[in-house]
Amino acid sequence: MSPYAQHLLLSTGRMDWTSRIEDERDTASWGRLTSEMKGILGRGGEFHDPYNNILISTSSFTPWEEQQQQSSLETGKVDAILFPAFKHIRSLTPSTAASTSTTTSETATSHLLREFTRAFLLPERLHRIYDGIPNAERRAKTRDPTVATNLPISVDDINTTTILICSHGQRDSRCGILGPLLHREFQAYIDSRCRSTTLEPADSTRYSAQVQKFLAAADGSPSSEPVPVNIGTMSHIGGHKWAGNVIVYTPPNAAALTAGARHPLAGKGIWYGRVEPCHVQGIVEETVLRGKVIRDLFRGGLDQDGSVIRL
């Protein structure tokens, strides 16, 4: 797993995409937004920082405003989820200026995305290599959360565990086969015990009781209470040999099975590779519910402060 500070996932309502997401910049709002975000964060971009790597992916989650209609380039607003900040951002809008370039100039990039980057994606603390730069430049490279108050977006906390599975078949055929299969297996296993939720804010005070009911359903009969978990697929995250890629993000307020205790993986993201359908039950029971890392599948992890987790 390559180190990264944050993971930005753009909701598309699809499970597969062109090999390069940016190539859809003129056909879908999320394609344009991907292109613009990579333009300002990538090499040569206004906010490029090699010590603050932002992983940008697309996801199968359906944008909040577009659940009843197909997103279009003209009217579509893009939803995003951000880990390990555990934020659900609605109504991100790419620029309307037409461009066929895969990189975007400052004039073509929407002011909204630049301010969004300042408010959410820049580092809270700069790498020590920047110790000698002027204060004005330091401020320009550092996150400013106060900017968010003036943005025309909606931001909610994500209080549910999120399971993400690579399904990017046009990038890696193995992911295209395993991704949808694993998605069905996770959904079926959880549904056999209870039911999964959609990407909505959850009442975190009920988490522990819901988990206990999930574990109590030993006979496999459905429970009337949902286990707070989102299941979605995402675009390619690298490493063809690791096909069967799964990330489990556990929210910072997740409760442990012991009443009053914090979940061992609260606020963390755990990457698994070479996941097969036979591993699904173990991931749900051990990692999602009990907070245990499965060493044989472990690729790496991300702590809430952006530091890399190693075993």
C-alpha cells in the first residue's frame, strides 16, 4: 500500500469506469471533477505536495441529489466521501468551462474546488522540509477549516463502517470479476444476519446494541436492527497482484463489543488484498465487528492522523 494522507471518493452510481477516470471529463460531472482535482493536486498543480498524497477514487455510491435521476454534465452535482476524516460532502460542482486537456488550468478549475481543497485536503501540519519557507507560503500550503463555512456544500459525519471493494474491470480484468462477486458476498452475508444501510448519517449511540444483536443472530436469521455498514465498490487502487482489494474504514466513534469501550480500529482504514469470497465472513466478524486485523490478508492501513499502520 502506497502511503496517503486522505482518500477522496466521488460518488458515481456505477461499478465500472474507463481505464482513466479523467477520460470521462466531458461526459460526466464526476469525470470532470476527477480531472480537475487531479490537476490541482497532481504534479505541477497549485496544491501539489509530495508529502500530502491524496488518493482520488470513484465509487459506486449514488450521489444524494441524483438518486432519482442520472447525473449529467450540465446539471449533475457530485457527492464525495472523505476518509479518514469520515465526511460525506454533497453538492461539489466542477467547472463548466469546456476543456479536452487531462490537466486543468487555474482559470478553468472552479473556485469551489480550490476552496474545498483548502478546507479539507491540505495538511494540518506541513512536513519539516518546509520549515524554512516564508509564513505566507506556509499558510497557503496548510489546511484552513474556516474556509468551509463559506462553501455552498453540505457536510455530514459518516458514523457507519464503510467497506470498499475494487471493481474497476476496465483497468484490471481480475478486479472486474472479483469486485462485483465480493460485493454480492458481503451484501448477502450481512443480509443473512440483518440488513445493511445506505450512505446516510447514523445514530452512533445505537451502534453497540446493534452489533450485539448482530452477533446474537447465530442461527443466521435476519434481525430487525441494521448493522451500521455501507458496502460499495471503487475504482482501481493499484497492485494487480492484489486483486480482491478491500478497504474497511471504521468511524472514530465506533463502539467495541464491550459496553463503553472504543472499537479497536476506530478512525482507521484497513487494506486487505487477495480477498476471496471465502474470506468475507471472517472480515465482517473479525475486522468489522471485533476490530481484529487479519494478518494473512493485510496490505497496510491508515490511522486517523494520516500515518501508515504496519503490523
